Amino acid sequence: MVVAKIGSSSITDQHGDIDQAALDKFCAEVAALRRLGHRVVAVTSGAIAAGLPAIGLGGSRRPRDAVTLQAVSAVGQSRLMGVYDRVLADHGLVSGQVLLAPLDFVVRQQYLHARGTLTRLLELGVVPVVNENDAIADDEIRFGDNDRIAALVAHLVAADDLVLLTDTAGLLTADPRLDASASLIEEIVQFDQSLETLAGRGGTVRGSGGMASKVAAAKIAAWSGVRTVIAAARRERVLEDAVAGVAGVGTVVHPRPRRLPARKLWIAFAVGSAGTVVVDSGARRALLEKGRSLLAAGVADVVGTFAADDAVEVADGDGAVFAKGLVRLSATDLRRVTGRRTADLPEGTPAQVIHRDDLVMLPG
């Protein structure tokens, strides 16, 4: 099973129009994987970029306000999908549009529905073409490209490989525009701060992602047990070579030996944090070393406004976030019982602030 993601800047030209040759190449490589017996999910950006020329904004600076981006995506999505339908049909394949929004990964029931739909499409021999639902998903428009969605989809369908196609050969040792000696980092076993710094930030005029979002997606995939390859979309046979493990195809990010269970992955990466619970050193040790639930006695401070069942970050006294979980009390109620022993809690107050089944230690 392979999830292959391609970004706006890789399938559109400098004016924002769909680059037919680039999209033909991508679809041909998807078809080649299918002939080799792989099931494939295509994750594509490009609705906004494809919509800009249709309303006279091609080649101009990408709008930043959410309402305009939503409107443009509504214009461009049908145009983008129409091209995928025609090109994949030329290879004897049927495509199926799947539009996802952040809510589909936040609400557990919708998360399960998304998995069921994708699984059934694959069973029917369809190539799902996934895009974020830009017309309503302003969080995704504002904060990122489809890289994170691709990583979450890879987990949903239990993919073996996630291939993130971009405009560069992969993660490089330096910015090649500034350093002619920049070289490809071919393999990553574990991320550290220096690697994330190399990724930098930001995207292009036609795309909202960048290497930083691909590195973040690769981390999600690694904790899902999915191998990730970051590679150049223009490279010949890039999907086949990425799946086959050909040396030098791009930056290969190895999965971690211990994968997070589905529910904990969902808590860690799919649900946004509504606030922060600061704990004392004793509680930190109990959570990290003994796998305990968080009790009110170990809470030192409460930051933000959140409701019961919201996701919150868990930080130590120095402000370092080391965990995330679903809290059982609102911020207001938690402030009332901070530092109290369980026996001293008001009647009806949950014994655990965050139950260990709802708590995940975040990867460093």
C-alpha cells in the first residue's frame, strides 16, 4: 500500500495553471505502481492554484485571507479533479474524489468513516484522489499543505510507504540557493533539532507547504510505522524507485520500531491542543517512567481555556511539552482542584485529570 502526495508547485506552472505534462507523469507513475500490484492513494494539492487563473488571478501573489482562498478552491477543485479523471482513465483506472477537512481527523466517528470510505474504494480497485476540503477547511488553508493529511491518510489505510513529492531532491544539508555544496540527506533514522532546522519554513507562491511540513509529516508517519520518502516530483520513475528502495531516490525516513496505537496517534497528531496543563516533577516522572494517569495532585498550573474532553498539552515546570492527552475537566474546574489529593476532591470530580489511555508521550 502506497500513499503518494504531490503539491501545488509540482503540478502547476508559474501562472498557476495545471501543468498537464507534470500531472500526466504523476498519474503514469501511479498506474505503474498499480501494475506492480500496489494499492495507491493519491493525495494532491492544487485546487487553489488551479482556481486562480480561472478568475483572473493566475500568476499573481497567492491571496492570504481565508474567505478568498475558500472561494478560489471551490472554482479550482472541479477543474483539478476533471484532469485526474481523464488522465487516470487513459491508464484504465477509475479515480474517486475524497475531500477531507481537519474535522474529519478531530471527531473520532468521522475519522473512522474516512477510513471506511478509503478502505472500500481501494477494495473496489479505485484510486482515491484525496485533497483537503479547502472550501470549508480554513484551518488547513491557514496552517499547512496536504503533507500532514497525507501522513494521517497513510496511517488510516495502513500504508507501507508514504512518498512526498516536492521540487527538490529531498532534505538537503543546506539551502542550495545559498550553498553550492549542499547535498542530499539520504537517510533519517531519528529526527533531532538540527534536522528540523535544516527543513526551514514556508512554501512557494503556488503552494502553502515547504520542507518543514514534509518533515513534520514524516515524523507522523514514522510513529505510524510507515516508511517515508521525500523526493523530487520531476525525477523519472520516482514512485517506483521510492517504493523499491533505490539508493539516492530522495530522503528516506525510517519508521520507528515501536508504533503508536491508532487512538494515541490520533490524539498526538490529529487533534489540536486547546490549552496546557503544567505538572510538577513528581507527576512528570510518574507519567514518563511509570505510565500512570495524571492526577490533580500533580498539576501545578493551567494555561488557556478548554472544556472537558478537549486535547491539551502537558508541560513540565520549565515549559517543555512532553505529552498530550484528552482532559477530563474543564480549565475552570481543573484550576479549582489543582494540587489536591484524590481523597480531597469534591464529590463527582473525576479521579484522573487525564487517564493514561487518553495520554500519549510526544516524540522528541
